Amino acid sequence: MDSQHRPSPDSEQQTISRKHRRGIGGIGWAVIGAVFFGSLLAIGILPRLGQKSELQAAVKEASTLASVNVITPRRATGATKVELPGSVVAQNQTTIYARSTGYLRRWYADIGDHVRAGQLLAEIDSPDTDQQVLQAKAELVQAQANVSQTRANLAKSISDLKQARANLLIARQSWERWQVLVKQGAVPQQDADTKYATYQANLASVEAAQNTINSDSANINAAQANAYASQANFQRNTVLQSYKKVTAPFAGVITARNVNTGVLISAGNGNTSNTSNTSNSSLYTIAAYDNLKVNVSVPQSLSQSLQTGQTAQITVRELPQRVFTGKVVRTSNAIDPTTRTLLTQLEVHNSDATLRPGMYANVRFAINRANPPFVVPDSALVVNAGGTQVATVTKDHTVHYQKVAVGRDYGTEVEITSGLTGNESLIATPTVDETEGLRVQPVAPTK
């Protein structure tokens, strides 16, 4: 019985082979599973480990960089008000000089007096001018008398010519009749020759009378030209004599009187005389106050924004409650190369004479700018040998200095007219430590 149930050697060997194969298969699947799960761990963990190391390196590097506060330039508003200093000047102002030489007889207007156009301001006693007028008048009378005489001579010459022509006609007819009588034998040839000689004499008289008329015509032309010259000289001296009375050229206010009664006045335009009692300086200065002008020097950056006809508000310190309205009437149309400004002139009505020439005024313009500039804090500017600059932080966190042009200064902020695009990161308060090319850590302001 034992021999019946005892396994054979072959079956035992097969059993051992199956167990061996099962063991080998289990180990294989375990190795495959381990490799699979290891791959999954490598895929998920290794990149994180790399990112973590990079992040740690970046944090370490950032911790070693200097932090700087950065700002972005902002665009200024299109509509802005600009206040500029101005100077009030008279719309019409002139200096009055003497045109006649003599002693000042009397003056009638003093500084501050309102005068009308043509009003008598002063009188000059000028005997030389009076004598010149009398002499010119006498020469004119004589020239006119010469014209009358030459005209009378011409009339007589014309009459003589007529008479000579009549005598010539009679003499010719007599000579022709005597020729007929000589042919008929009624009179001798000698009598006919006498008639012919009379005819020739009358012919010469006609020619002489014609020559006299021609001469008288030339004389009358010369006398007439002399009379015209005498008339012009008389009128000139009469006008000079009228300058003895100094009158106001227009209505206004006398702002200066430079002469006194009795001083010797020399006709001229301001040349100084060495004689202490002689004055050829100006007699008066007069200014019109109804309309005034205000001259303003507008910066070049704003010159394109001004238009003729544009209005502005004008104030003066002495009249804090008054606001005057001025209108731009003209500009110099050229930028002053020294100040880089445009001379602009405004017209202001001043019917009540409140404003006075020479006043300092503040002119406020309302300007609409099509391309307004950028505005940055004044602390962001760096002024050195390289000019006016701003410190920017580039994308790779390095410092770069950019040259800019400055416009208006608002006190805590300034306008940048060129040099920026608006996308820059500017160091709010650059110091000497932020050198060109330095790597920094930008810190944007919290909102």
C-alpha cells in the first residue's frame, strides 16, 4: 500500500519544476512593479527637485541683490493751465521831438495829464523860422510876378506877330500888282523893286516875331518852374513854422515832460548837445491807455499749442480782485535762440485806465495738448555731467541711465518732453550706489 501511494521520481521532479517557475515569475513581476513605480516617482519628483533647486538659487540670488523702488511714468493730462509772467506795455506810445529850433515859449501839459489828439502841448518861439517864411513868401511873389511879366511879353509878341503877318500880306499884294503894272509899262521897274524890298522886310519881321514868341514861351516855362519851386519852398517853411506849436499826435496820457520854459530847443531826434542851455532831447512822451498789450515769453514746448485769437486770464498783484481778459493777437513767429521762447503779444481793453504800462502781470493760458508729455517725480531725476537723466531698470534687472528732456516743473513733479516711451521702470530715488549695469531687485509700489 505504501508502494502504491509513494510518488514516482518523475512526478516529484515535475512538481519541483512548477514550484521553481512560480518563484521565478513572482520575482519578475515584483521587479517590473518596482521599476514602474520608480519611473513614476522619477517623473514626478525629479522635476520638482530641479525646480526647487532653481527656486532656491533664485531666492538666494534675490536675497543678495539690492532692492529698489520703481515707478512707471504717467502721461500728463491733455488740458492744462499754464501761468507765465508778462509785461504790460502801451498799445501806442511815442516820444515827441521838436521840429523847429528856438526858445520854448510855454508848455501846456504835464505828466499824468490826459490829452486829446491835436491838443496843444507847447509853443516854441522861432524867429529864424518866421524870417525864412517871410523870405520864401517874397520869393514866391517875385516868381509869380515874373510869370505874369513873361505872359504879358508873350501876349505882346503874339500881337506883333499878327501885325507883322498883316503887313506881310499887304506888302505881297502890292508887289504882285506892281509886277503886273511893270509888264504893262505903266510903272517903272524901280518902283516894283521897291515894293519887293518892302515885302522882304515884312517877311523878316514875321520871322523875328515868331522867334520872339518862341523865346517868350521858353521864358514863361522857366518862370513857371521857378514859381513852383518858390511855392514849394514857401509851403515847406510854412509847415516848419507850424511846428512851433507842439501838438499831441493821438489821445493818451503824458508820461514824461523833459523841458521847461525858456530852454533853447534844437530840432532833431535825440542827439545830445554839449551846450547846457540847449536841449534837443524829447519834449514829451505820450502813451495811449485805452488798449494795452501784454508781452509774454512762451516756452518752446508750448509754442505749438498757442493759437491766434486764443484768450487768456491776466492778473496783477496790486489788483487781486480783478481778472482781465486778453486775446492773443500776434507772435514773433520765431524762437529766441537764447531763451528758447516765443514772444507772444496779447491785447487787453483798458477803458477805465486801471492797468498801466510797465506793470508786471501773470498770464494764465488754458492749453489743450494733442500729445501731452510724461510726468515723473522730481526725485527720479539725476543731473550730472551727462545731462539730465533717469535711472531705469531693464528686463534683466540691470540699471540703465536714460537721458531725458525736462519740460514744466510742478514742484514735486516734472514733465519729460522726450527720452521716455512710458513703459520704463524708473528708480524712484536713485543714489550713487545704483551705477550703470548694476543688477538690482525692482520693487513696485503697493496700490
